[in-house]
Amino acid sequence: MEDREKLYNKIRTSRLYYFDIDGTITHETEGWEYEKRTPRIDVIDKMWVLIHKGARIVLWTARLEIDRVITEKWLKEHNVPYSSLLMGKPYWDLYVCDKSVNIEQWVEDAENND
């Protein structure tokens, strides 16, 4: 019981961030040649800052499960920090949420708060 409580408290006290991959940590959003995507170094660097502050990062992508191996390889090659990778995010035209933020705004805010 005590181990469960410690784990729960650790989860509840660390910040949790969800990041998309395409168009968020890559520049490109179209096409299927995932291995050729260009990393957004500015975003990846800021992700590392979050990790060093004790945050957990989940990558949530619309890429299909059949693309997991190539996705994990790309993430490793570009030193992208993450705790877990979720595949198969649903497609939508507009995501409305009280906790969402546009990547460009997030990068700008992070630069102003460094």
C-alpha cells in the first residue's frame, strides 16, 4: 500500500505535458516519410528543460501503430525526451480544450520565462 501511495504522490506532484509530434517537434506535417522529418531543435531543447525540472512528457501522435518503430528510431536519433509514446490520436479539425496551447505560443512563452 505504501509503494502505491508514494507512486501516486510522485505522479500527482510532477508536471505532465502531452506533445504532438508532426508540426510540433517536427517542422513538417504532411506525407508519410517520417524518417525524413526535420526536428524542431528549439522545442526539443525546451522539452529537456522540462525533464530536468522533473516533468513527464507523453508524445501523442496520429501516426498509426505500424509506424511505431520508425517513430521511435527518429525520436532516438534526434534525442527527443519522453516518458511514453501513444499512437493513433484521433483526427480533428479543431481541438478545443482549456489546457491546450499552440506550439508557437508555448515556445515564445518559454523563451520569455527562461
